[in-house]
Amino acid sequence: MILLKNCRLVSELTESFTGESADLLIDEGVIKELRVPGCGASTACETFDLKNATLLPGLFDLHAHLGCFNQSPADILTKSPLESAFLAYSFAKSYLKQGYTTVRDCGSNYYTAVYVREAINKGIVPGPRIITSGLIITPTETGNGTFGPLYVEADGADEVLKACRNEFKNGADFIKYMASGAFLNEGGAPGQTIVSFDELCAAVELAASKNSYVAAHAHGADSIKLCIRAGVRTIEHATFIDDGGIEMLKGAKDCYIIPTIAIDKALCDKDFPPDLARIRIAYDSGIEMGWGSDIDHENFEMNPGLEFSARKELLGFDNIEMLKQATIYSARCIGLDDKLGTIKENKVADLIAVDGNPDADIYAMEKDLLMVMKSGKIAQINI
């Protein structure tokens, strides 16, 4: 058992406990008890005094690419499968160090995220909880060769069904599907819809038969609305979402958008796409959105906490809302909110200790973390 003493809590991320600070008893991978500091019977356990550091649930990145080492497609294309796997694991370790205990990989070349996930799950190596789509299913489209081994092409509902079945056979947890063009695909038209309604429905129905779902890449307003109609679970980027799409999303069941602002800040800095204002409009309308970055390993290492600073500086998001997006909202997006996303007795002990008060100063998320715990095991501690 592990006892975490004198933990400062954020009330919006804490359930069934009203104190501003607590001691937490951790056992068998779950939070067994939250209690007033100093109270409760003494128990023989390993004890760590957090000295009023802020304790948060483990973070989520719902749009990662563990096989993306930098922003050079040529570099990715020239890596062998074995080298790609080692580099993907290095990225996974970096995620855990920065407090991301759950990472959803939305496509990695040569199924590297599948192999990294298996190595972590079997206890061969430490790392975050990985959920992966395997390869990305896409219609035949201009620019697919830019990230060659990342994609599998399928045209028409029958080919899409076959491709989805192959991805699940090869270890995918969910399906990633390209519904619009992409900014980084050479010659791609990001706002253009590249998929048919029948193709999307085929993917959604097949995924549902596997108790899973579809995450769809969609920048354009029309492709976003097509995804909502088809029953896609998460819409990635949603850059050009319009008022009609926002209203549809409000009425949709189990459909969420995952903006990815870090990549815009990393690549564009102050010259970010003006259409990102549409994400702010969706946010102001009250839509719950998940946390994704779409960032490469090089930029992730150079800019800790980049998604937090990007959403703050480019879109003016509220600190508490960002912390909820990175935890409980993201857990809800992928159906894990019964186990993860908040600090509550009997939930999985995925926890991070922050040096500072990120609810008041979000830039505290750029500092080295004082502690990272995944499933009740301490991955790192600097107290």
C-alpha cells in the first residue's frame, strides 16, 4: 500500500470528497480512501508527503502519433520497422514523464503502437496506458504517399469493411478513418470531404460489432457533419466546424470533438490558422471537448505542456476547463470515466503531482512533475 500525504486537491476533479486537501491510501492499483490529512488509522505502507503539491488525475492525449518522431515525413519514411518501434517506445516514455497516463495513438507506421502497447501491458517495459488504432484507413487520395506506411487505402463500403476487420485482426483497439483532406499531406485539401456516407457508416457499424468505435480525421464543416450523422465517436481536429455542426453536436449522443491546438502552435507559432476561432465558438457554446495534441516527439520534448499553453494563448480557454478536458472530459469521450478522469475512491490510481496551482496558473503544467503514478505504481517521483 502507498499513502500520499498532504495532497492539494482541485474540487472540480475530485468526487465524493469536499476538503481542499487530503491523504490518499492507494492499494491494488486503486484509490482506497480519501481522508482529511492526519486522520485515520495508521497503516503499514510506503508513505510520500506531497507537501501541498496539487494532485490531479492522470492526463489523457487522445490524438497522439507515437510513430511521429519529428515534422519530417521523409525521416519517418526512411525508418525501418524495428527502429520505428524503439522510437515509438521512447515517445511513450516521454508521455508518461509529462503525466500522460493514457495515450490514444491515432495511427502509427508498421503497427508500432500495437507492439509498444503489448510490451507495456505484459510488464516487459514501463509506459502509459496505450489505446491504438493501428494503421489509418483512408480513401485513395492525393497526398497519401506523404506518410506511406501510416495508411491503408480502401474505397467503397466493402473495402472499408475488409480494412476495418484487418485492423482489428492486427491489434487495433478502435478505427481511425480519414473523412477530409489533411494539412500535412502533400497536395491535400483539408476542408474537402473525401469519404462517402456509406463508407463512414460501414466503418461505424463494423467497429460497433467489435464493441469499439471510429475516430475520424475531419477538418471541413461538411465532413464534420457527415461524421456526426454516421455515428462517429470522436471527430479529430474539427478545425472548420460551423454553426450547423455545433448544433448537431449538441444533439448527438456519444459524439465528441478532439481539437489539436499544440501542433498549430508548434508549426505556425503566432501565425496560427484564423479558422481556429471556430473551435473557440464551439467551446463558448458549452460543448465538452477532449484533449489531443497531434504533436511529434521532438516538439513534445522541447515544449512541455504545449497543448495547455496553446489552448490558453491561441483560444483563451479557462484553466479549470482545460484541466477537465485533459482528464474527465477525455475519459468520457472514450468511455473510461467510470475508472479514470477524476480523483475518487475505487477509481484507478492514475495520479500526478504538480509543483504549483495549475487551476490558477496553467503554466505550472510546463514544470517537471513531482510525481507520476499509473495504476497505483509510482513511475517517477521528485519530492
